[in-house]
Amino acid sequence: MIVSLSFLAAELTAEDGVLSALEIPPIYVVEVTAPDQLALITLLDAGFNVGSVYELTATLYLDEFEYGEIASLGYPVLLVEVQPCSDQVDKADAYRTPGDIETLFAAYQQDYPGLCRMSTLGKSVNGIDIWAIKITSNPGVPADKPAVKYISTMHGDEPVGTELCLYFADELLTGYGTDSYITDFLDRTVIWLVPIMNPDGFVISMRRNAHNIDLNRSFPAYPSDFSTTWFDGEPLGEGNREPEIAHIMRWSAENHCALSLNYHTGALIVNYPFDNIPGISSGTEAPTPDDAMFQYISLQYSTLNTPMYTGGNYPQGIVNGSYWYSITGGMMDWNYRFMGCPEVTIELSYIKKPSPTLLPQYWAENRDAMYAYAETAHIGVRGLTRDRNTDVPVWSKVLLAGNPQPVFSDADFGNYHKLVLAGTYDISFHAESYISYYMDNIVVNSGPAARVDVGMSDGDINVDGLRNSVDIQLAVDAVLGRTIAYDADVDGRGLSATDIQAVINSVQL
Ligand SMILES: [Zn+2]
């Protein structure tokens, strides 16, 4: 008898869990030990669904055919479990469920209306809501505060991060107004928590979603699905994606965040982008243009988690994603490359689903690291990009000289944030129909972000038929034979259209 999964989703019992196992083809979770590093790299890049790697042993998620293939390699293969695994449904009950989270967040919203807002990002394949909570002082008012998002359990059998999000929410809400640090923290920071991104996988203790898709391999991938960014005109493309991914994409586009992390289990490590640069194999670094920053924010997390720092998969508990093992279609690379939001992937425990009695211990090990990570959203350079005449927010692209990866301002509020380490930077701002704005020698210290607010000048002038701000700038540069020092303008807000016209007129004379 075929039972509809959407029917099962409404009220899942242990018995239903058994039936749903019939619906989804089995996934074999195996540990394969390669004889040497070269064989391991070949195995990691062979196209199997890799869950984690420890020394020469890879954890793989295989379908029936692949499971047969693996044996032919002749390497030691240990079958860990077969998913979905009905015998784990009872264990899942001890972790809080999507239903528990809905009840909890509703209570929080009622008890702390001045501190949080709950929302659903949308529904899973089986119709279960993906709950989110936004926690900050005055959550209903758009504010010039860095926002940090914590997304857990995109792999349904990795629920530790779910509980960390819930511990975190509880402490933030109960601590505001009584704990001076938490009060200050929420007055200057926005925290977004998505405790379970893959609720269907969670309820049947399965890595993938109810379409049997690994959600961390199915985000748009560079360069096959996009080659630039959303700002630069690439479509968001959420309509063609798994529903859980589509919801995260749309929500990410609607809610500007300065920083992000996603939680997993199966290893003990912070891994940072890139997970993939085409042509670079597993076991080789694929650094981003912001590699130093990523190492810094990763260490801010790992140094405060003693088991991770001292006993993680790699020294100091951090590793470049590709160096560990390369994946395509991961959320981390998409968030950073496409949305301009730095994200790391954090593995919390070698045991994928530890006994719930250990959860207080995991919270104790991760609590300070969670705050420290959020604090890194306050470094770098940030500010507002608005129209100098109307003060309307301007959706802009912000670039540091020598670094090709942009960040983008929030279209509705105009705030932007580029996380960088201390140094001196040349920064530029670009927006459709506005004259590009250049600021040189911005000094960034190691503490709170340097503040650079920009009044953008619209490019609505007509000089020899030039209306595009880039064209105007190129024309002026060509006439003067150099780049104009826009930041030298007397009012410090960049050149106005009148200024540009005056420059061109003077040179033409
Ligand atoms: Zn995972």
C-alpha cells in the first residue's frame, strides 16, 4: 500500500515512520576507509554524496546501486545505518520537533513582543513549516544593526544545532533587561534563528528531504547556475529549487544579513568557503578573496569550543571547505558568492545524533562561541548608502579595491556591511542610475566597524548624451586622464551632477 507522504506529515507516529520508510528508497550510510591520501581524494571527487571525512575514512550516503559499487573498490566498508530509519523515530522524539518549536516561538512572541517576531519561511515538501525567529530590541522596526543568521539541520539527521538555537533564543529573551551584556548585544545586533531547515528529514531521521534530495548539494552552484550575483542581474532562481531551498533563498534575499552560519553534525570543525572552485579537487584549498577574514571568524568560534579547538578534524578546529572535501551546490558558497553574505559551516559533534541527555553539555561548549561569532558581525566597514538629495535608500554594490567579491546594501534600508580585518582600504559604491562613489584610505581598526555613510548622486544629467553613471565617469576620467578623487569633494558626499557638469565644462573650455 502506498501512503502519501503529505498525509504522513500532519501527524507522524512511530508507525507512520515505518510506512514512510517504504516510500523513500533506502540510503546506505557507510564509512569507507581509503588505503592512502591519493585514493581518498579520488573517492571524494567520484561524485558520491560525502557527509564527512576523518583522516582516511569518508562517510558516504549511497543509493542501492552506489552501495554495490563501493564494495567493488575493495576498501573496508562499514555499514552505519540505512535511512530512513524507523528505529530512530523514537530517538527523534527526545529532541524538540517542528511542532514544539512552533508552540515555543508563539509563546515567546506573546511574552516578549518587544524582542522577537516568529515567522514561517514556508513549507517543506510534506507541508511542515520551516520556523524562524528574529530576536532584537524593537524587532518590528527596520534598524541600522548588523544581522546574523543561524540555520540548523538542513540535514535531517543532524539535530544538535536545532537545540543550540533554542537554548540561544531562551537565553537572549530571558536575559534582556537583566543581563547587561545581552541587553547591549540585542540593542546593536539582530539574531535570526532557523532551527530546522529540513523538517521532513528531521521527523524520519534522514539526511535528505522528502524528495530524497541533499539540500546542501542543491543550491545554485557557481558557475553552472550563476556567474555573477543577484545584484548584477542574475535571477534568484528559487522557483526551480527544492521548496526548503527556495524558502531560504527568498528569505535571504528579503532579509539583509551581515553574517551567517549553518549547523551540522558528523564531525567537529568550522569549515569556511569556498567548498568549491571548479577545477580544484578535494584536498586542495579553494580560498576566497576574503580568506583572512574567514579564518578569523572561524577561529572566533572554534577557540571558544574546547573540544573543537583541541580535538577537531583539523588543527585549531577550522578548515577550508575544499581542502576538507569539495562539494557543489552548498548553501555556504551560494550565500557568500551570490548574496554577498559570508557564511561558515559548523560541525558540532562526531556523533550525528547524540543522546539528548548530552544537550546541556553541547550548549555549554558552544554558548560563548555563538556570541563570539555574532560579535564578528561588528567588525569591518559599514554604513548607509542613500540618495544624497532624497535620503531614499539606494541598493548598491560595495567593493574594496583588489577584492572582486562585493557586498550589497539592503534595498529597503540602505545599510551595507563588509567584514574585513584591520587595515587601510579603498572602497567604492555602485548603483544603477547613480554616479559611482569612491573613498580612499579608509582606516579599519580591529574593534567596531569603521563607519562610512554615503550620499549617492543620481546620474540624471545629460552630457553629450551620456546618462549612465559609469559612462559619465569614464568620460570624465578620459578627459582628465585620471580618476577623479571623488572623496575630495568639499562636502564629503561625492560629486553631484552639477559638479560633474562643471568639471566637464571646464575641461571642454
Ligand atoms: Zn550535514
